[in-house]
Amino acid sequence: MATLVSLARNAMLSVAVATALALAAGPSQACDYYYYRTVTTYVAVQPVGYYVTHYDDCGDAYQVRVVTHRTVRVPVARQEKVYC
């Protein structure tokens, strides 16, 4: 019976020591929270269309619409999630 009591006492002592060490180590480095930060980006793509004159086999002119894209610097604010 004495060994059962001593085993229980040793188990309780080891739990108490582990808890004390965990509390003495301070807060854990794992991040459980986040916040939002406003980030401004400056790149946007804008479609640009213009007409180009082409000629068919008979030499008659016709116009063709050509659409390209150009990069424009436009400030755009967005929310970014940041952990810790």
C-alpha cells in the first residue's frame, strides 16, 4: 500500500514541477491572434483600344480595333491580415 501512495505522490509532484516550469518559461511563442493592416498598392492594368488601318488583297482599306493593356500607377488601398 505504501508504494501506491508514493507513486501517486510522485505523479502529483512531477505534474506540479512541469506546471511550474511551463509558467516560468513565460508566454508561448505561438501566435493566436491577428490584426488587419492597410496596404496601398500602386499597380493597375487598364485596357486601351485603338484602330489600325489594314488593306485587303484588292487594296481596299478597312479598320481593325486592337485592344492592348497598359500599366497605370493608381493607388489602391486594401486590408491585409497580419499574424502577431
